[in-house]
Amino acid sequence: MNPITVHLDQLRKYNVPGPRYTSYPPATHFTEEFTPPLPNPHTPAPLSLYFHLPFCAKQCLYCGCTNIVTGDQSKSAEYLGYLKREMAMRAKQMAPGSEVVQIQLGGGTPTFLLPEEIEQLGEIIRATFPMAKTIEAGVEIDPRSLTLEKVKALHNAGFNRASLGVQDTNPDVQKTIARIQPLEQVAEANQWLRDSGVESINFDLIYGLPGQTLESFNQTMDDILTLSPDRLAVYSYAHIPWIKPFQKSFEERLPNVETKLQLLQLAIEKLTSAGYVYIGMDHFAKPSDAMSKALANGTLQRNFQGYSTLKGVDLHGMGMSSISHAGGCYFQNKKDLDLYYADLDSGNLPLLRGYTMTAEDKIRYDTIMHIMCNLYVDYAQLSKQLGIDFADYFKADLASLDDLEADGLVRRESGGLHVTPLGRLFIRIVAMRFDAYLQNDQRQGRYSQTV
Ligand code: SF4
């Protein structure tokens, strides 16, 4: 891949706050005046289940997750008891005939759980929900909390995919973000998982961390490429000190926006040269991996976990703060652990807020996901899919792309819209032009920067 030139004035123009489009509209639009939908008993749907396991042994200073730091190991057993209750209530809401095709454990730190708790969680899930014959079951892993016993427990519980949180291998960066994790520890975790038969291993990296330089991040890339991950997610560091005040501790060491973009460009060049397919905003995969195949087949999807290979599934999140997307609605659980427990103690679903999508939301959701996953909009194809005249429906939105086209981010033709390699670096900016809610959201300063 040839290096892409970005002019400084373009960078300044397009580095504005914007949503990441893991949902549309973004979660900031969910409201507490929301009643969850009743399932339609005649339309079983493939199910993707997400379980949020919030506990962490220590606080990493770059973290933007909903988590609880504790040294009390007994908290996970108590939490599992509540999760079991929630699963029983949620299973009753799903249309008969629906089967689980995907399971994901996220956090917090799922590997905070003891080995026997990991196995117990797998048993509860399988006893509560009908399972499809083939299931993708993935888990986010903090290599610092992984043991061989936990790897065996994950294998016994049926987990066949893993995502290792690495972020950066440089000792100075690790010290600044309070996440000390020698490469040997990552390599050992990787080897244990490979030996246990895990089919696909993803590494999470972050660019834009305090103290990162082009040289240090280049070394991080070299380090992780020696471990040959199947997938890589290279996320943009989201600086949100108004939500996570501890991020202020390293503010003066954050790379500037030019360096941050160069770090992303370095990652793209380095990983594509090493044979990885650039999937989209922040994901890379080996050509043989299911994610690369989904990109080629047009079945790539975006949800709360980023890009996904499964299209048309109902996503049900369980555990505190988790978000669901099913039946044209989004709904989110209580973010406070005590409130989450209290609702379940009273026999109620622990819902915090939700949103019922309008017909227009669904059209814009499909359009934005299409742009972010396929980088091309075929007007005739989307007109057929959405039951509209695409070029006419989005007349004003398409006309608003004049400056993006002049700057080389998109190319409009009579029958479609292409996102260029430069536009790919600013894909959120392209998607934002199709977002009907944005002007008001930006005024309220609710998002991290797009670069
Ligand atoms: S382990 Fe993960 S969730 Fe926990 S503090 Fe670190 S980054 Fe956040």
C-alpha cells in the first residue's frame, strides 16, 4: 500500500468530535422513557450474546471501559449468581426457535474469574439458551491475569476465539498508562491459547497513547508481528477526561494530532506490508481469517464490539452496563452494580435506558454501516435493499459531500459513492454526513475526536 499524504489543514479540518458508529443513533440518544419490546414469537433470530464482566485487579489509566477495580475475588462469584438470574429472565423474552450463534465475554476483565467460575459461566449459558451447531465463542483476555488453568477452563467452556489486550509493548508507555505487561507475558498467553486449540487470536493495540513515538510504535508492531496474530484491532486512543478524570494524569505526554495520524498510517503500512488485510476503521486480519472473508463477501457488520462477521443477528448484552440491539430497539442495563443487583433482587430486568429506531433511523443505520464496512455505496443496490430511491432520499446528504470530494476523501459517480484510501482514514467523517442527529450532538460536545 502506498503511503497516503494528508495535508495539515485537512487534518485540522477533519479532526473534530464524532461518534464511532457502533450504533445508530449513538447511545447518547437512548432515554429512560423506554419499554423493552416483546419478541415476535413467529420470527426466531440468530442470537449473539454478550456478557459484561466488570471486575479488574488494577486501573489502567487509558481505560474508557465501564469497570470496577477490586482486590476482592469473591465479587465474581456473587456477580455470576446475578448474571444467571438475568439470563433466565432474558431467555423467556426470546422468540422460540432462536439459537445462539455467537458468544462474547468482555469487560472489565473476563479473566478476573477463577477457572471454575469460567467453566460454570459456560455451563449456565449453554443450559439457558438453545445453541446452534457451530458457535463463535470469544473472550477478551488480559494476559496479566491469565493462567494455564484459566486457558483450560476457557477450552472446556467452549471458547474458540480470544482477544488479547496488548496496547503497546514499550516499557515507558506501559509505565505511563499503568499497565506493565512484558512481551514475554503476552507471548506465553498466546502460546497457551494456541496449544489449547483456539481458532483465532486477536491482539488489541492502541495508537495515540502518552509517550508513543513513531519509533516506539514501529517497535511495538515488530514485537507483535513475531507472534503472528490472526487479527489486530488498532484502536485510536479516546481521550475523554470529562468521563475518566484519571486520563488527565498524562495529558501533557499525549502525541499531537499529526503524530497520532502518522501512527495510524504507520500501522496500516506495516500491517498491510506484512500481509494483513485492512478491514476498516481499526481492524486488520490475515487473508484466511473469517473477517477478511466477510469483507470480501459483503457480510461484514459493525456493532458494539467493533467489526463483526455476522449479519442479521439479534445482539443481547447481559451484565451491568451492557447494550442490546434486537427487534429494531437498543436497550442498555444499569451501569451501577448495586442498582443492577437491586433490580434483579426485585425480579425486574435491570434496564437503564433504550431507544426504538424509527423507519428513518433504520435506513440511515444501514447506510452508515454500509459505508463503514464496504467503503462503497451502490445506489441501485441500496435502493432495492432499503425500499427507497437512494439518490433522491439522500439528495441533501450527497450534496453535502462537495468539500470531501474536493479534498479527495470520496468520489461520486452517477451510480454510486466511493470512499478513497484517504477517506478511509477519516471514515467517521464520511459517515457523519449521513447522520441526521449530528449537529445537535456536536454542539453538546459528547464525542471523542475522530483522529
Ligand atoms: S484491564 Fe481493561 S477494563 Fe480493566 S482497567 Fe485495564 S483497560 Fe480498563
